Amino acid sequence: MNETDIRKYAELMRELELTGLEITDGDKVVRLERNIQPAAERVITPTPASTSTDAPTATGAYISVKSPVVGVFHASPAENAEPYVSIGVSVKKGQVLGIIEAMKLMNEITAEEDGILSEICVANGQVVEYGTELFRIRR
């Protein structure tokens, strides 16, 4: 494995916000690790204990659907399939909006209320954290 390959893997780690990566190439093993310093814009404000972060939060005229787990967001059930939803469609309570893959488990993200999907806040294949806003549904 050459320096160029290692730099590509390091760039991939930065892009996906990974803290560690181990590559095996024949009899050679390369382990890359990095410390992620919290960015200034990533200030996490604590939520009151009375509100459930698993449920969508209502802010004004829309409902915010947030990620209940850390994982990879998938907008469709398969790589070449149509997305579950698109902006402007009417969604019903319980309808699947997307999935989050966490530790090889597929977690369905469903609408908690009826409404019109006004915004998809994450990209397909994006790594999301607990509490990341995924969708906005207009009432």
C-alpha cells in the first residue's frame, strides 16, 4: 500500500467522520485513527427531560422528524429503487419516510402525523447522528 492510497483512505475517513479504519492488503495491515475535535457549529443543546427525542418535534407550521439512532440514512429500500418519499407528497401517519442502517439493522423512519413533506434534510447515504433532523412535514 502506498502513500497515495493511505491519503485517499484518510480523506474518506474525514468525509464520513470516521474515527478509525483498518485496511488489510494481503499480509499488510494499516490502521488509521484520528481525533475529531467538535466544530463550533455543532453545539448540542440539551432537551428537557419531558420531551421525547424519538418523536418528531413541532415547531410552528411543521413537524421535525429526527433520527432515533446513529447510522447511515437511506432514502430508498434498495440502491436503484425509487425513494420512499419526495418533497411535496402527502404523507400519512405510520408511512415509511426512509431507513437508517445501524449495525446492519434497518430502522424504518415513519411519519408520526399526517401532512405534506416540505423538506428532506439529509442526503441518501449520509451518516446521521442521534437527533439529526431528517424530514420536515407541514401540517
